[in-house]
Amino acid sequence: MGKVVTQQELATVVADLKKQGKKIVTTNGSFDVLHVGHARSLQQAKSFGDVLIVGVNSDSSVKKYKSDKRPIIGENDRAALLAALACVDYVTIFSETDPRNFLDAVRPTIHVKSGDYSPDRKPGEPGFMPEAEQVRKNGAEIRITPLVPGISTTEIVKKICDVYGQQNT
């Protein structure tokens, strides 16, 4: 089971892991409503290395890049849920809207994103990865995991609204 750490604690953890020669894999996101697509992506990410570190957007950063109605689940609970997954070794919360500072601090061997992102997309295009250039500059590889068709936080929220929107439940 993973562990939630501050960014300061993470720096010490990463230094120790690198001394041990561990292959560090990172991924990041809001993980607002944890679902099977997240689980599969995280499991695959872990399979690429020895240690999986997940960066979670803070509540304030999610509001900035998604909507003032998000996140649905608070940052501490999202981090705790991720840390409870067997494939996740460490979780940290970052306050920026993109993970570049988190990735600069960790300097992973591999950085993983799900299939709705592409390192080749341009700013403003859906699925643009603002961290792609930084990851490559730091000498890391980018890997993309496949999406689970029809599964996304947006779709889950929509279904909840459709099913329960008219009820007082």
C-alpha cells in the first residue's frame, strides 16, 4: 500500500530510491472520481518500473483548469484513495495546474499518461501535455496507457446527474 508524502518528504524518498538504483515511474492527474480506467492505467504504469509515484492536483489547481464545481472529492481523500492501491508506492499533492515542478523534483525514468493525452499535441489542443518537453529534457521516457472505452470521470458525473438529478438522494 502506498504512502502520502509532502513534496519535501518526497525529495528525501526519491534521493534514497535513486541511491538504491530503483527505476522510478511517475504519473499525475486530478483523479477526481477514482474509476477502473484510473486503476488500469496505474497498474500498467507500475509495471514499467520499480516504484510508482503519483502526483495529485490540489483542489485549487483542479478548480483552475477544470471548473469551479470540481473537484468532487477533496485532495486529501483523493490522495488517500490512490495510496490505498497496491500498485501505488507514493502519492504527493501539488498546487500548480501542471506537473512540471513535481516532475523536475522527481526526475523519473518514465512518465506515464493515459491515452487521452499525447506528447505530440500542441498547446490549446485537447490532450496537450504541458510537461512533455520538460520530461524529455530531464532524460525521461513518456509512455501512454490505453483508455478504457466509455469510462471517464466526466461520464460518471453525467450518469449520476442523469440518474439522480431529479431526486433528493
